[in-house]
Amino acid sequence: MYELVICSHDGTLLKRFDLSPVEAKRQRIVIGRADDCDVRIASPSISRHHAAIEPEEDAWIIRDLGSTHGVEVDGVKIPRAVIRDGLRVVIGPAVLKFQVSHAAIAEEVARDLRD
């Protein structure tokens, strides 16, 4: 279960999203500047529907939706990437960081203590 942290290039925290409910339902999340996006980033360098986070087999991926400026991982434009703890994705002025959710870790520790 992941948390999505959106920062500026200088590291300033902009938004934080717990992806656990989405993961449980295996829902798709659209990132872009349009009003109908699940995660909105208001910047002219972000496409209206820029990228999507979606389930793929036993993993989660982030996929470029044909955006104008692309999706970058490690400075390389990519069509898709498997989401893992610590993944950093750049879209326009935003850095998307995926990390294991603190809530998920706390729940797992509590479960271990009960057992």
C-alpha cells in the first residue's frame, strides 16, 4: 500500500495522497490539470490527462497518457514504470514520490503484536 507525495523540484511538499483505498478496489487514478482528474496539478506544462496510476497483473504502474512533455524516471522519458517504494517520477514542475504508507506499516505492526 503506497502513499503518493507530490513535491516541487526544490522538495517543497505540495500534496499527499493515501493510495490504500484505491489499491484495495484496484481503481485507476488519472493525474493531470483537467477538472475531472483524480489528482489535479494546475500547471500549463501538465497535460489535461497526463498520466495514470493503474493495476497491471500483480503490480501497479504509472503510465504516460500521451502527454505533451512526458513522464520521466531517472531523467529518461518512459511510457510506463512499475511502482515501487522510493520511485520518483517527474511530470512538469511536480515530483511524484511513491512510498510505503505509514498507515499500512502501523496496521501491520499492530496485527503482528496481536498475534
